[in-house]
Amino acid sequence: MKSILHLKFIILYLIFGFLCIFTTATLTRQLVTDRLEEDTSQMLYREATLIASDYLPSYFSDESSTWAVQSQLAAMRLYLESSLWFVDTNGTMITASNIENTSSPEVIENFDPAEIGGNQYIAGTYHGYFEQEVITVMAPVTQGFSTRGYLLIHSPVSAIDEKCHALMIPIYISLGVIYLLSFIFLLGFHYFVFRPLRQISEAARQYATGNLDYEIPVHTHDEMGYLSASLNYMSVQLKDMDDYQKKIVANVSHDFRSPLTSIKGYVEAMADGTIPPELHEKYLNIILFETERLTDLTSDLLTLNEFDTKELMLNKTEFDIQDVIKNTAASFEGVCTPKHISIELLLLPGTVLVYADKRKIQQALYNLIDNAIKFSENGSSITIEVTEKNEKVFISVKDQGIGIPRKELNKIWERFYKSDLSRGKDKKGTGLGLSIVREVIQAHDEHINVISTEGVGTEFIFSLSRAE
């Protein structure tokens, strides 16, 4: 399987690094340079204003000589590392203190004190007098209430570039550290996301090919671990369902094959004369019995299919459960009489209304009573009791039959299951009756329990909601 997602993240990581370097080298550097230019110009303007107001006015009052002014400007040149020009209102140079490799003109051509405007500084070569770009600030020199001259300070932009370069080095180092830390994030993604995702993808491929035994080796306590556990659980359920379907097919095939084999054998024997005509009635009754087995099995399978396909629609109504019990118990009179089995009804006085699907509950009752009769000894009794508690009505069907072994109590609800003790008595049973009962009760959001002692008897108890 190609690691397309992994490759995409590596490419994104490289693109992220390139964009960080490019952005830092362009946008960040420009922002730092602009900030330094603004700070430098403000500092130069403050110094120019201070000199122009405190030292230079004395030149026009003859208190300071040209040499004294030039000495003052020379000292400021060393402090500011800039060129200082002192000119009159026409731009004629009075004196200057230049930095190395620069010279000042005698007269500034096209001198305009207003050219700086409200920005406090201008950047450039200042009318071409400098070979490199400089920042120029200008402050008026006033005496009395009139402007007598101007002080211009020119600071090289290269000094700002050097400061910017010194500031950018820590930024580049920080960027490198961040990039390395992001590489750790990429490793974390590889370990915590990509590897589990790849294992989950491999599991999906294994499941698609039919290998339901494959287990995802991801056991982290996060979303990936939860997804892996869910898929592992799904695979177990699918495998169990597959085994269950195979078991169902095998059981159905067996239960259909046995009566069909008997029917075919007896019909062929009667047809070819192996069975004489005087015995036809006997074997026709056997064929009828096997046909009834097939009919019951088909009916039970169709009933269970309604539950499996979620197509069962309960038609809930209010009805008297005791009346349903009486009618259902009366239908077994023909079966109980030959075996001398009595059905005892312990009912409540009056009517007991429940809210349920009458036909389905009657079917569940029929299966429970039929099951009790099959496993009851001749001359025994079956007790059906109705009790009320809170908002529930409880129905109990109790027999005095062979009972169910403790180890098999949880298996009796499985489809086609027959205990070893029941195989001798339940000749006609399909093994689906109790499965149908449980499905019916659970469809009503109710519960059914079983209490059984081997050799003593079995009691089934289920609940129904009492009608308001």
C-alpha cells in the first residue's frame, strides 16, 4: 500500500518550512527595517530639535563663532554617526560636520524646508549629494520670533541595515528551532496517527478479503484506539454471525431433510408395493405428522425472519390478558386429555388490562404452554399464574416436567437448540419456540426469566405493561 498520506504530510512540512523562511526573509525583515527607520528618524529629529534650539541660535547673536559651532557639530557627528549641516534660510552652507567619504555643498540646490512635510524625515540620496541612501531630518533654528537657519542631519541607511541584520539573526535561529520542533510534531503524527491509520486500513483490507480473524494491534486510549476496538468488535460479531448463519443453514437443512427423507421413503414404499395397502393408513399418518413438522418449522422461520429484518410492527391495544390465557389454555384440551395433564389457572379477580400486541402475546403463551406440555409427565399439572406489581403484570407458566440442566439455561433461547434431555420427548419440536417467545417479549421492551430444577420442573415468568 502506498503511503500517499504520509508523503503528503512530508510535502506539506517542506512547503511550510519554505514559506516560513520566505516570509521571515521578506515580510519580517521589511517590518523590522521600517520600524528601525521610524525609531531612528524620531531620535534624530529630537536631537536636531535640541541642538537647533539650545546651541545654534547663539551663532546669530554673535555669542558663538563658526569654529565653536563646527566643534559642537563635530562632537554630535561622533555621537550620532551622521552628517550635520547648518544652513541659512536660502540653503547656503554655514558650517558642516560630515562623516567619512562625504562632502557638503556650498549651497543646497532647490532647497525647500517644506519638502520633508509631516513625516519628520525623508529617505534617499538627498538631491544626489550622497552616494548611499540616508535618512534626513530637518529642524529650524530660530532667534527671537523668526527662522534664521536650519539644521539638517543625514544618517546612513546602511547603519539601519546593520542593526536589522543583527536583529534578524535571533529571529532566524528561533525560526530554525520552531521548524525542528514542528519536525517532532511530524514524528508524533507519524506515530500516533499515520501508523494506527495504516493498521486500520490494513484491517479493512483483511476484512474485505474475508479474513475476520485479523486483529488490529492498536490499543491506545484515544479516538484511534476506540475506532480500532470498534472494528475488532465488529470483526468478532461478523465472524460470530457467519458461524451462526452456517449453523442455521446446517440446522434448517437437517430439520428439513429428516422429514422429507421419511416422506419420500414411505411414499416410494407404498408406490412400489413394499408397504401393503392394509398398512397405508398407518404410514399416511406418519407422513401427515412429518408434514406438520415441516409446516411448523416453516411458520417459525417466517416468524423469526420478521424480527431479524426489523419488519415486525406491533399492533398494541388494550386487552384482558386473563381472557387470552383462558382461551389459549382451552385450545390444549385435546392434547392434555390423553396424557391426563391438567392446566391450573391462578387468576386475579376481575379483568387485568395490558397494553401489548394481542396476537403476538397469544403466540408467546401458546409456545410456553406447548413447551410445558411436551416436557411434563403423564398425570402432572401445569400452573399459569397472573400477578400485579406497580405498573407491571407478571405471567408465570410452571410445569412439573424434566427440568433444564443448570449449564444449559442460557442456551435454551438459541435458535434450533435442544437439550440432551429434551430430545427423547420433543420429537416434533423445531427448537425455535423459546426463541420466538424471547423475541416477542423483547419487542415489547419487557423481560422474561426462567427458573428450572432438573427433575422438578421449569417456570417461565414474563412481564407486560399494565394499561392505564
